[in-house]
Amino acid sequence: MRPLKNVPPGLYPIRGAMSVCHLLVEGDDAWLIDTGLFGELALVRARLRRLGLSPQSIRGILLTHGHLDHAGNLAAIKEWTGAPVYGHPDEQVHIDGRYPYEGITRWCGRLEAAGRWAFRYRTAEIDEFIADGDELPFWGGLRVVHLPGHSEGHCGFYSTRHDLLFSGDLFASYFFLIHLPPAILNSRPELIPGSLRKALRLDPRWILPNHYDLCDGELHKRRFVELCRKRLSRPLALSPQG
């Protein structure tokens, strides 16, 4: 396992085939941010066993958004743990595979349809709707930060205790490429600049997105600031029509 740097105790990344989920543990309780697509379910089970926790230790499943690589195991983990799902109401249509993609984003819909078929995807209901500014009493307190653009209801989660923002798919952070999500995946791209500026104003000490190379909150914060410096100095592509 790659070493963790500049992250608080009780945080365990679950690296799957396409993204990284985050297991947050405090005592005998745990919360899961996103559920991944392929491989993460077995990894979550293994991590809980190593920590001496049971499936019922997971008290909540927090969704940054409803794209398949984040909600792919939602039904299975919800059934396995009995944990409620917290997500923005605009994400239920993504979870259900009913979002009306248009223009270039139709490719996102086609890719997700293929993935639902290939992985025998099952939908699940959001149990508790969340909105910008909501304070969730999990892991010492998590504030919902609405960061629309990638999807209408895309949200991050900010830990005041640790000054750490889980930024979802606001950006991806790899040593070879730090980038915004590809245009075909962004259903409301005109909202992305505002979400970038919102995260900049929050100015957390650490940031962890869902797509990254090393688990290092300080590294991703630096990369995010540099990305914003470059991208906010020129217009972003705004139209999903292509």
C-alpha cells in the first residue's frame, strides 16, 4: 500500500479500478464517501475486517454524485450494511440512469449504460437529501459543500476539525496530469468556474479528490491552486453541446 501523507488519522482510501473511495473511522463507527464501481466492494469488506469492524459499523454512505464510478456499488453496500445514503436530490436521476444527457455528454450516458449492463448494476434510493451548508455529525463534523458543474448536485464534504475538503470530481490530480473532468462527463459545465472559486474561497489546508495518484492532502491542495491559476485566467469551455 502506498504511504499516506498529510491526512488525518481514521482516514482510509479504498482504491478501485476507476476511483478512490474514502472510509472514515471514529471509534467503532465508520462512514463511506462514495462506493466505486469495480473491485471496491471486496476492498471495503477487507478493510473493515482488518480494522475489526462489522458491516453495521458503517453508519452512513455519503455520495459526492451519482455517476456510475461513484455509485456503482451503492445498492450492494446499502444492503450489506443497512446504512442510509446521503446525497443531493438532483443525483437520484443519475443513480437511476435516467439523466437526459444532451450534446457531447450523450457519450457519458452511453458509457454509463454499457457499464450498468456489464456490471449488472442495481439502483438504490437516496435516504437523506443534503444541501449546501448542511452540517452532518459524522467523523467530528462534515459540512456539505455544493460544487455543481460535473453534475447538477455534485457535492464535496468539508471537515472543519481537520480542515480537509473531499472534493469529489471537481478535479483529478495525477503527477502526469492535473485536470478538470473531460467535457463529455460534465452536465453543467457553465457552473464549474463558480465551483472552483468556491473551493478556493474555502481555502482548506488539505484536499482529497476522488481521482488521484498519491494520498497526500497537501500535494493535492497545491495542485488544485495551480490548476485554478491556469484555468480561471482564461475562459472554460461552457457548452455541453460540442
